[in-house]
Amino acid sequence: VQLQASGGGFVQAGGSLRLSCAASGSIFSINIMGWYRQVPGKQREKVASITNSGATTHTNSVKGRFTISRDNAKNTVYLQMNSLKPEDTAVYYCVAIGRVTTWGQGTQVTVSS
């Protein structure tokens, strides 16, 4: 499995961004896809996940602001991020979990106050 993430950038507080993660390769082996984020000096934190059946989870700090979704026809997972806060600033990583766990390259999200 290969993952290509995109959509990060710089935005002011209250703004929105949408991250995309396109999967290729042995996508049939993927059970769950998700997004994590990491800031320097801290552990990588789970943000949201979505199963093959569409069940989703969102960490408490993003509930009501972020939404994970998937387009199976495009083998792509999205993270719609609204009402962004400076504390959302991080490198965001896409992950695919199946027989193996595959990480995409990080995409930087910077939210200014």
C-alpha cells in the first residue's frame, strides 16, 4: 500500500482546510484508514479513523469541527477541518491499517491566532 497525502497549509484561526489521502497498491488489504498528528516533542496523536464499513471515530478535541470521510471509488480518505484553532497546528499523517500498517508522508497544518 502506498499513501499520498495532500491539502495541508497555512490558515488563520477559524478557517478550514481539507486533507486528502489517496491509497494505491494492495488496497484490498486495508481495514481502517485514519489521520494522526504530531507536534515536535510530543507523541503522535490519533485524530480520526474510518473503517471499510464507514464507521468513524474522532478524538474529543476535534469532535464537531473535524470530519473524516472516504470516497471508495477514488480510494481516498478526507479530513475536513473546520473552525481550526492554533492548537491544531501539527504535521498530519495518513495511516492505512490492515495486514500491515502504512504511513503516508506528513503534511503540515499551521493555524495562526
